[in-house]
Amino acid sequence: MVNASIITIGDELLIGQVIDTNSAYIAQELNKAGITVKRRVAVGDVPNDIQKALDEDSKHSEVILITGGLGPTSDDITKPLLCKYFNGRMIVNNDALKNVIYLFEKVFKKPVTEVNLKQAEVPDVCTVIQNKRGSAPGMWFEKDGKIFVSMPGVPNEMKGMMEEVIEKLKNKFELPVIIHKTLLTAGIGESMLAEVIKDFEAALPSHIKLAYLPNYGMVRLRLTTSGYDKTATEKEITSQFETLKMLAKEYLVTDEDEPLEKVVGKIISAKNKTMGTAESCTGGYIAHLITSHHGSSTYFKGSVVSYDDEIKKNVLNVSMQTLQTVVAVSEETVKEMLKGALNILKTDYAIAVSGIMGPDGGSTEKPVGTVWIAAGNENNHQTLKLNLRFDRMRNIQVTAITALNLLRKFILSEPFV
């Protein structure tokens, strides 16, 4: 088994100014290749801290991947530090130089400065990985049987290099296949689910790991194993996964590692139907989730973000009497919003939501976290009331997931035609 460590460099990561998405992407790509990520660490722009991270991670891993600190400014210290760490000297790489000149003269239409040209300088002890999406080249080092790869911190540039890095690692090591099987459940909590499958979990072979991944009222179950015989490994974990699916069938949403909105999209597409949303408290977040996936245009027509009551009344045709008597956060309102969305968007199904996300705006009768949801079609619908207790963003997220799941259950409960 080949282990890897990921080191991300930058003060901006430590103060929360920038969210580290690089580690997640790198870990996914390494895992697909059969390399296990053993450690992930973020360090600031401090030479001593970076060197300590390199020393420490090389004790645990055969592969150390580094991102960040390769820019042309004074706070980008990774390249000179690595040059010193591997006892090299800086030289100009001709291919990297050509790339820098091409980018600035042909693409950016700007003069090349001395600072820009320094991007082409690399330690003479590295193998250069050319940057097809930017000016800072990547660097591949080998020391004491360990491989160190430094890539830019800009996610798009890093991703452009990872394909080449993965191929080089595959050529360097004999790698096993790592297989994950994931299912998604709803309507049962983590502890209760654990009780349902406790005998299954106890009987699992030691080389097959079970993970519980709870999130927003849903729980994913993941089985993981690895081996050098792909066929035999796949057969064994598939057998265990089928057993797990049977045990969780009452709560099963999907037996693939995919988000709920994609599951809903597949169900609607299979019926050759369409959907839309009428969103108040979620502000278009449900539509955002749906349209984040390729192919959503085949079943998703659009959304009415009726954040203000005037939009509910003038666009969705929610009656003024309803808004004045039972107010916007009510079962009556979401039912009328649903009807209005179906009529305006001309869809087969729709979702409507209205609520109080907080931190202000609640009352004794309708405190912060009160949400009403409706899902259905022109002939029938289901409604649901939530009493959430989270912060504003999580209230929005939970509402969106719950609304999508309500629509999923509504569609599946329809008579088959």
C-alpha cells in the first residue's frame, strides 16, 4: 500500500480567508489511483513550519503532494525553500520560460516583467511539470525513496497538473485498486441505523471498513476495501454491499454516491417529466442545487424566488387574504405558491418553501426555524412543517434537502402509469 500526505501552504488557509478545496480534490484523485491519503496538513508562509511539515510527512508517506506558494511575489516562498531543502540551485527551464512569454504576450497581451520571468526558474534537482493553465511550473523531487510534488495553489492550475502527476505515480508504484460502495438513507438517524445493521457490521471482514456519514437528516453508509485482484475485490465488496442494501431498504434513497438533488433529477427524467421551484426563505438555493448538475436542463424549467410577499401575490398569485390572515409562513401560503409555480412554469412537479431562517424575524407563534414546504403536481400534493434550530445557512440547507426529499417521496408514491 502506498501512502500519501497533502501539504497546503498559505497564511490565507490558516485564517479562513480561503477555503482549502485542493486537498479534497487531490485526495479523490489519489484514491482513484489506489493511493491512500494518510495525512493532510495546512501550514502558513513560514519557512521553518514548511520544512517541519516536509520532514514529518516523509516519515509517514511515500508521496508528499504540496500546493501553494509558487507565485512571483515575495510571500511565495515554496520554490526557494524546496531548492534549499533538496540541495539544488535555481536555473531557468526553457519550456517554462516559453510558456510564461506566450501567456503574457499572446494571451494576456501584456509586457513580460522580470518578476514574471522568474516564474521560469526552478531547482536543477527537480523534474518540471509544465503548467498548461498558468505560469508557475510544478516540480517533482525524489529523495530517500520518497516523492515530493509541488503544484500551484490556484485550484484550476493544480487540477491541470494532477493528471500527469497521477500517471507518473502509477508508473512509479504497483498500486492496488481501492473500491468504495456508498448508499444514501433518509428517515432514520445515525444511531438507529447503527442498531439496524449492528450484526452486519460485527460480521464484516477486517479489511472491509464501514463508515457512517450523517448530514442534514440523511445518512450515507460507505463500504471500503482494497486489493490487487480487481475482479475478486469487486466481487467481495459487492456481495457485502447487497446485504447492506437489503438491511437498509426501508430507508434507502440511492445505492450510488450521489447527492439527493441528482437522485430526484434521475427520477423525474425517467418519467420524462419536468419540475420547478417557488422559493422564499431558501432564496433560490434549491434551484442552485439542481442546476449544479449537468443535464438538469432536461427536467428543470426554472424558479420563482418570491422572497417578498409582493412577489408571492403578484407573480405566484398567492391571495392577499392568505398573506394577511395566516401570513407568509403557513401551510396555506406554500400550497398557493405551489399552485402558482405549476401554473407559471408549466411543469409537471414543483416545490414551494416559505420560512424564517433567522437569526431575527421570529415570533412566539412562529419562532426562527419555522418552515413550511409543499411538493406535488396539479392533482395532488404533500406538505410538511419544520421546526429548525440551526444557524441561517444550515436552516436553508436543511430546508432544501428536506423539500427535495419530500418531492422524491411524493413522486415515488404516485401510481405507476
